[in-house]
Amino acid sequence: MAGQGVTPATLVVADERSLHHLNLYVANDLGLFKKHGLEVRLAEARDPAAARDLVLTGQADIFWSCPSVAVMAIAQGAPLKIIAQAKTPCGAVLVVPKGSSVRGAADLKGRRLAGPSANCEGVLAYQGKARGAGGEFSVVVESASRALVDLANGKVDGAILEEPHLSLALAKGFRPVLKDVAAALPCRTINARTGILQEKPAALLRFVQATAEANAWLAKHKAGPDVEAIAERYTSTPAAVLPKALSRLKFSDRVDEARIWRLAEEMRANGIIRENPKERLYAPEFKGITWAVQ
């Protein structure tokens, strides 16, 4: 039940139902949003870009996404702001067949690697590493499920995957390469329309507080059966890989400014954005709360 003096509010979250958004589902499932006087509705989206578009068209107020989606939109002038982190760092890892000759960054030259997007932070991290070693590769944009099939059939030389598909790939015997490369960049952010920030700043603050409580609950319960049950209810993650997949996820509401800055610089270097938006990425209403006072 909401505390005294709290004005009830409704917020719509556009969401692609990802294991990386588990803190959203925990907060919803455990009644933490209701505790803070919020009715939260989930509007399903097929991917982060679609979730962003639901917010931009006013059909939703908030969306979880890979930060590259938010950074690119804000750099192009979209009325969005990052209000909090969801998890960090990026957990994307390149996997290749066991017999592959790919061992290091230089070996990536001329290879075809599957990835969810050319702008995905995991892909950008490996591109930057490969470029530094003179081993640039081409990106085959496809879903993680399709990437696993094409990797098994030899249609791609490797795949850059996040959980739970990373655990699926490792279980199938694929080999990780340069597995800590993407950790230099951030993972999911929580993003909101500037309009809703102006209309319901107190409600958004309570929303982030509820998410932070969900993060604390996840840290306490780790990858236990209660966490697995919620993950199964909200995502299509195979139960067999849930324990390992969940053990690799780290949730936080504190904006990872250093890693987001690196991501924006990598996007600028790749010509995806013209300039690094820096502080313009973040909601002023959350300065000193989820991101630092400069």
C-alpha cells in the first residue's frame, strides 16, 4: 500500500520481455510499484527500438533498452532522457565454433559475425578491439536465435551474444573469444519521455525507488528458485540455462556515466552520432539521485 501523502499514478512501460529487464519484472511481481503508489502497465514491444518508438509516439512513458538506442535517439534530438541504469556492464561475448582459428582481435579480419544490430554496444566493443588490431569484420544483423542456427550451420564465423543465448551457445560447445571486451561498455538503461518527466516527476522518482528495491532483492536472492520463477513467468528463457544466465547478470539503478561516455565516443567514432551528448543524455530531475553532481 502506498504511503500517506503519495499521489497515485499510472505509468506505461514499453518492454521487449528480456532477461536483462528482470528488475522490472521483480518490482512488478512483488508489488513494489504498488507499494510506491504506482500502477505500472507493460506494453510489449518486439525489440528496444520498437519500445523507444512506443514512448516517442506517446503510447508509453518509459522503456528499458540497450543504451545505444537511447544515446542515438537523444543525440538526434529525440525528447528522451536516461533516468537510471538497469544493469551494467555489457555482458555480450563473441562465441565461435571449437575448431575456429579465431583466437584474438587480429583473427577477426574479414570474418562474418552475427549481432543484433550494427549499433549494439557489444558489437561496437568488438569492432573497436578488432579495428585496433587491424582485424575489422562485417556484421550480419539477425536475432540471437537465428545467429545460433547460422553459427551451427557455418553461415557465420561467430556470434556476439548476450544472455540467455550466451549460456545456450556455451552449452552447445561454442567457444568464447575475448570474453571481457564488452565489459568496458554499459548495459541496459531506463529511459523516459521528457514530457512525462515534466508531468509526473515524483511518480518517476518513486518508480526508480521501486526498481532499486527490486535490485536489492535480486542481490539477496541471487539466482535462486524465486528469481528463476519470476524470470520464467515474464520471459521465454529455457529453464535449463536460467541458473547460469542469471548468475552473470548484475543490476543497478546508478547511471554508469563512465561506460556510457565510452559508448557514446565509440558511436561517434563509427559515425553513428555526430557528437557525444554527454550530460544531455540524463534527466536533470535525477541529477544527484541516479547520476553524479558535477
